[in-house]
Amino acid sequence: MFAEIDQEDTNFLLRLWDVAPSGARQLITTGFLKASHRELDDRTTEGNPYHPHTRAVPVEPGKVEEYVLRLYPFAATLLPGHRLLAELSNNEPLSDAHNSLLPPDAFHLPVGRPVTHKIHRDAAHPSRLVLPFTKGTTTANR
């Protein structure tokens, strides 16, 4: 995604949900990135970014930067009528019904100050969500 922030650092937390027609949500996976650790190295492939986390590079406030979040690997079957919802935030709830799905090292310290985020999505800034989809067969279709 392409984003502009008004501080030298922030956290990006992406939660991907399966939303039923009733509105009930089930957490599928999460992704995390500290803005100052946005560097990618040559192990990166489309849909599988690799952040070496060897140094912090402060963000220039007001400058649009590309941030590539890696989602924890997952597998899910979406039932008819269900939809995917991508929820982006800069902080995570310390406790909610879905935290039990997170790895024990998945919690991040907040930045500690308010940060304004502006996400860009236009021809020059093609923010997107890349997911691997497969068309499976069910027992009824075999």
C-alpha cells in the first residue's frame, strides 16, 4: 500500500476477516509492519515480501511511501455469500476474542503518539491486496 504519515514512524496492522451474510466476523490472518522497517531485500516475491529488519529508516513525514505487509500464511474456505474484509489500523487490541489466533510474539508496542495515516490508491499509487486463490472442489463436486 502507499501511505503518507505525519510522524517519523508508525505501525501498520492488517487483519483479514471472513464476514458471513449475518455480519458475524471470523479472523483469518494478520499482518504487521513498523513503517521504519519497510525495507525489502532480494528474497521478496510478489505476495511474499521479506523485510530483513536490520536497520530502522525513519519515514519523512508527509512523503508518500510504499509499505508491503506480509500476512501470516493461512488457508480458508469462503462459503457462498461470505466476503473478505481487510481492516487496517495502527494499534492492536490488547485483548479481544480473536487474539488467541495470534502467535505469541505477534503483539507490538504502540508508537506512543497520535499518527495520521493517509492511504493513497490511484494510478500512481496502486495500493492493493495480493492473495493466492485456488478453486477447490467439494465432496459434492467429485
